[in-house]
Amino acid sequence: MTGETTVRTAVRIHGRSTQRKALRALLDELPTHGGQLLLAGEPGLGRTTLLQWAARSFRAGPVLHLGPGPGRAAHVTAEQLLGTLRTATAAAPALVCADDVHLWDGPARTALGRAARRLHTADRVGLLLSVASDRAVDPELAPLPVVHLDPLAPPRAAALLDDVTDGAAAPAVREQLLAEAEGNPALLVALVRRLSPAELRGHRPLPRPLADASALAETAGGAPSGPSDHARDLLLTVAAAGQAEDGTDVDAGLVHDALRRLRPAPGPDPRAEPLPEQLVLAGDRLRFRSPLVRRTVHAAATVERRRAVHRALADVWEGGGHRLTGLLHRSWSLGGPEPRPASSDRLAAEAADRLAAAADGAVPASHRLRATAYTRAAELTADGARRAERYTAAAEQALLAGCPERARSLLAAAREHAAPAAVRGRAELVRGVTELRDGPVGDAHQSLLLAASLLATEAPAEAANAALAAADAAWAAGDLAACLATLAPGPPPRAENPAHGTDGTEGMEGTEGMEGTDGTDGTDGTDRPAAPDGARGPAARTAAVVRDHRVGMRALLEGRLDRAGTPLAQVVERGRTEERPEALLRSAAAALLLGDVDAARSGGARALAAARQLGSDALVPKALEYLAYAELRAGRHPQARTHAEEGLRTALRAGQGNTAAHHRAVLALAASIEEEPDVVTRHVTAALDTARRHGLAQAATLAQWAAARADLGRGRPFDAADRLGLLVMPGPGRGHFAVWRLVVPCFVEAAVLASRHEDARTVLPDFADWAGFGADPQAAAQLARCHALLAPAEHADDLYRRALARHEEAGGDFERARTALLYGKWLRRRRRPREARGRLGTALAGFERCGAGVWAAQARDELRALGAAPQDDGAGKPNRLGRLTPQQLRIARHVAEGATNREVALALGVSTRTVDYHLRKVFAALGVRSRLELARMVGQAEQVQNAQGARGVRRAGHHEKTGAQH
């Protein structure tokens, strides 16, 4: 090492918004009553930083810092400590901070815990404690409310790294630092500190291992050694076994078998000895409480002892028939974690070859284990080109395992060595898929084109994967021209910047696309008719599916809808006999384009099951995305929400920010029909944040549609029309090319209510073409509804009836109920109350059935205006809002939300004088004297309506269940 990099103190806390919110709530309550919080997290996650932040933020009284004190705290009783705290807060509330309480001696912790539990809220003491989670929480502290600290998410860790280095780290170095730190901010800073400026900028090789024993021990507060020889051996053996399990839990029996090989002399049963506090035994599995401590124990052990433990584990694994894991431990017994290639002897070279051969697929193993095996094989390989190839193979497996940050780090290691074009193409393919899932998709498109060109000669099937993943990227970006160019026959267009790093497809097992295109396994680059499946082998059948998918997609995007149906239908049909998750995803994507919702749901569900069975964690979020889209297209919003909630969780765990944005857009669309405006706003904001940073035009369009539909449902047609007009009106700002047509019915409804009839008519011809294609089962009914909204009175009646008849054919409660609501409103305005009651009652039942609370409220308002809805609050009390006309009720709701008379007039398209007139009528009818009273009454009435709607949904679900049972 030539020196240290100067590390700036972080100027702000990165992440931790949830934890700071909990701390802020405690501080805000202190002027009136006290409370306690226990901050828990493994060493290095920032407990001390958060305590310091809380101390700086508290202004209502003094801040006291408690420490055990040398030889004194052990003699302080709980009563004495309690008395001291109460005395200190007699005049003003106080915040009491105690950091690293786990380091206090036992009596001191006991006294503190007892005093904390005996504090009353009236004492106005805020007690804020922190403990490390690498050991069990003291029983006296366990009852306290806990705020957990988890490792930083990759974007937050990256922001911290840029903050402390002023962005000076080279991209490859940056990726390896982030992977080694594993989200631990203190470890990340320690790793940066040990690098010289030349190493940080990529001008010199990084030290190996990057996270050495000193950096790990500095962060962990030392390496635990255990109270006995057995405890030390047990800690090291569990840590070493975790090397092959990515630090997760390990089989306790296997560990004890290895311990017996380490200490063959007879003695007491090691299972009878107490377990070190750093370990947890759950059933027959052992694990460290802290991944950082596990790494520290392994790195801090002597080389000889570490090798002996790995030899014992290799013997046990090989004896149990687990060849790949045994080979891994055998290779680790040859040297340290990162032997220098120059010192690799014949044994190391043979071990590398055996590992690589075993990881190639002959031995059953998870993607994570294969990634570890390839990584170790690369470390033991002296030849630079072969080393790069093995690092690339490890990155492929890490990506399939849902570990994109690890894949990025491995690719950075691969780039340190010269390699043939095919190996570089595979590396760029992996990088492309990684960026496609969590990065700017415009960059991913160029990267994938580069991968395709590098692979074209020696690996044409993988080149096709890269090319169609490039189409995926263009699709996600909403770049129609780039998508068409990539889908065209012949070789794909070359990347604009050949020096640019790429973002491949899931070329290792196939790729998955958005709601439209999908990665593939190979193509012949032509549009020739295919031979019958029975006349071709598996590779040829796969190529035929790829070709059909590409041909159908290109025809669809070129507007040749008549030529798109047949090839896409063939993709769907072939998917019915597929078992591979990537092929099933391709089938589900084609089914969504064709509007075959049942086939899309079936393909997505089978892909999900197959991905889970194979351990392909990277494919699970995409399968759930297709399932959620299919449920949305079928109008089953609650089911879509369920799939999207799980998809969001799995996408975030797998580091797939772009996929997470799509799931958030689905969640926003589902919530937009419910009475959850805050939920809509939260998901829309999060989806748009990622979409804007990464160029996700499709996710952005869906999120904006959700926000506008929420406006429309809550009676704000002007706002809805403004939002939707940007998505559907011709021009450069139009929404994603595959989504904007789905938005047209919402826009037409909002535009008619906002008196923008000509704008509504402008977009109908394109929507009529889309409805004629038949890809959307609801489109024909929606088209008739749009014509009814724009038609003169003598034609509207027939068009509404025609729309409802089409809904009966297509199914879907929500869209059918929307048409019935609009028809009922139209009938009421034409003084046909009996017919209006029937249509509005049907609408209300449909909305309640599918949980569309916002729209159900509109139907109730219309029924009340006809005197046909219950006029009580659900408890037998009159509901005075029922006395208002629909126009008065709309005005009352706007005013209750804080709008001025002028803002209400603009929203409803009436004059301010009209609003004044109706508002006086509202005050008189309700007996209120102020806007505040009006807001209170409207809020209470809407809470009651929400409860009634929830009861209606539960009753409908009960009737469905009862009917199914009978």
C-alpha cells in the first residue's frame, strides 16, 4: 500500500428514513410524555450516528448521555438511576442517550433495563438506547420497543460512497467496494480509507482480499474468539461452512462432524457445551447473528487453522456425496481466500479446473453455489483469459441467483484481464441484463447491441439473446424506432458507442421482457415459414418461437395488426408445453399482447412456479409482474394488487429497481379505484422517481394513468383530463407506444366532463383500430361507451346499451360498472329515474364487488339524488349529506378539501357565482355555519361510507364463498 485515501466525513445520513421517522416521533412527544426506543443493528450500520442525530435534533430540553463509568455503574441500582432521571427532567423534558449498551457489564444493563421499564409517560424522559445485534439482547432490555437497522440498499450505499470520495472512485473499483461492503456504511468507509488514490481511481490493482481482517475487525469492534477452544473452533467452522452458503445458516450436524475431525481425541460431547452468543441454533441449523461478524471470524483466523477447518468440511461434504461443495472447501484448504495467481501451483490449477467443470452443470447446485465455485476457480487460475472467462461465468450465475451487485463486482474483476471477444460479449450480456433491471435502459440498449456484435461470430444464439434484450430495453424506454430496428431481420444495429459497457440479457437461461417483448435463445434472422415442430429438434423449435415472437412484435409495432396475431398466437400455443421459466415468460408476454388474459395468467403462474423450483430468484419478480398485468387487464384489481405486492418485495430483494417501478405502477393503478389517495400518491411518486432516472417510459405512463384515474374517480375531471391529455394526444410527449391506447377511455370520459369534446374525438380513430385488433377484451365495450359520451341524445341510449352488451361478453366488473354509472347519470339527467335507478344500482353492486370504493361513492351520490339510496349512516342515524343534490355534494366535497370558491368553479367548469349560490344552499341544508364545520361533516360521512363499502365487499365475498360451497 502506498498511502491512504482522504475520506471526507459524510455530509448527511444516507437512507434511514424509517428509523429517523421513529426517532422524530419520540422527540416530538417528549414535551408531553416520555417514551423509550432501542436501536438494534449489527456493528457498522450507524447506530451511533443516529443517536447523535437525535441529540442534535432535540431542542425542548437537555440531552443526557449515559455510560457505565469505570467500576461505578455496576453498583447503581435501578431505583437510583430512576431517581436521577426524574430529577434531571423535573423542570423540562430530557432526552437520555445510551450507546453500545451491550458493552456494559451485566449489573449495569440490568439496572438500566429495569429503570426503563419503570419510567412513566408523565416523566417526560425520552430514553434512546443502542445495542449491537451480533449477540442476544439482554432480557432486561428485550421488552423495549425496537427499531432495527438493516444494511443500506445499493443506491443508498452508492450515494454514501460518492459522498465520502467526491465521486473519485473508478466505476470498476466502485462496484467492487459496494459488493464487498454489503451495505455496511462503516465497512465501506474503512475499505475506502485503506486504498491509495491510485487504487481508488483504478490506476493500480486493488489489494486482495479487499475486505481484509483488519478492515473487518475495525468495523466489527474486534474478532470474537469465544470463551473456550471448542467455542473458537465452533465459530470458525460455522464461519467457514458459510463461505459456500453465502453466509446463511448451515447444517449443525455437518458442523459437529467437522469438529470431530478437527479434534479426534475423545472428550465430552461438543453439543452439550453452551452455544457462543454470536450464534443462533434454529432447529438443526446454525447461523451467525451478524454476517459481518461471520466474515470477521473467518478472516481473522490463522491461515493454518482456517485451512484445517476447510479440510475437515471438505471431508464431510465429499463423504456425504456433495461433490461441488466438497471441492470448494478443498480448494480453500490450499490457500487463503485470494491466492496470488503467480503463486498458484499445480494443485491449485487442478483444483480450479475441477471446480469449473463441476460448476458447469454436471453437479446439481444452486445458482449461488455455482457463482461461488466459478469465483473460486477464477481466483486459482493463473491464465488471464481463462480467469476472465470464469469470473464472467460467476457473474452469470450471480445474476440468475438475484444478486446483481455481486454480478457487477465479478464483472469488474473480469475486466482486469484481456479476454477473447466471445468472453467479453458474455460479460457485456450480463452487464446489460443487470442494467436493464436496475439502471438507465437507454444505456442498456446500447450495451446489449455491443454484446450482440461481440457474440455474433462464435455464439449466435447468445447474440440473439442480446439483440432481443436490446429490444426489451428500447421497449422499456418507449423508443419505437430503436425497438423496430432491433427487431428487424438480419443482424441487429451496432451500438452507437462500442467502448460503452453493456447490459446483456438473461442470456444464460433466456431473457424476459416487458409487457410486449421478451428475450430469446436464438433466431435464424429470417421471416421464412417454419417447418412443423415435429420435424425439428429442440434448438430449431426454440429458434422458431424466437422468430415468431420477433415477427409478431415487429408487425404489431408497425401497425400491421392483421399480420401480428398469427405468429404471436403460435408463441402462446408453444408455451403450453414448455417447462422452462424463461420460455413461459415469453409465452405470457405474447398472450398479453393478444389480449388472451387466461393464457397470460397461466403462463405467468407456471413461470413463477418453475422459477421458484429452479431457484431462479431473478425471474420471480418478472413472473409476478406478468401475473399482475394479466389481472389488471381482466379487471381483477385486488388480485393484481396481491401479485404486485409480492413482486415489489421480491424485486427489491433481488436489486431490480426497474422491475420494482413496474410493480409500484400496478399498485398505484389498483389503489386508484379504491379510497386510498395517499397510497396512490406514494406508489406513483416512487414509480416516477425510478422511471425518470432510468428512462422507463412504460412504467411512467402507467403511473401517470393511475394518478389521473384517481382524480377522475374523485370527481376531478379537469385534473384528470390535463394529465391524460399528455399521454394520449398526438405529439412528442405522448405516453408509451404500447400503453397509451389503454388510457384513451379514461381520457375521453375526463375530456367530455371537462368540455374538451374535440380532443376526445381526436384520439378515437386510433383506439378504434386497437379495439378491432382484439388484443384488449374490454376495448370494444369501451369504444361504444366513448361514442355514447360524445353522441347526441338520440344515439347515446343505443350506444350505452351496446356497450353494456359488449361488457357482458368480455366480463370484468370494474369497466362494466363504469359504463353502467355513466349510463345511469345520463338517464337521470334526462329525467328517466326508474331506468337510472336500475343502472346505478348495477354500477354500485359492481363497484362494491371489485372493491372500487371511490367509484362506488359516485354511484351512491347519484342514487341519493334519486332518493333511492339508504339515507342513514349505517347506525340508524340520518345522513344529512343525502339532502344535497349531486352538484351540491360535489361542491361540498371540494370545499371540505380546502378549495376556494374560484378553485371549485374551475374544477367543475361553472361560474364562481354558481358555486356561491350552491354553497349557500349547502350551508342551509346541513345547518353548518363555517367551512370548518362543513369539512368535519363531510369527513365523518365519507368515513361511514367507506365502512359501508367495506362491509358490502365482505358480504359479496361471503355470498360468493357460500355459493361456491353449495
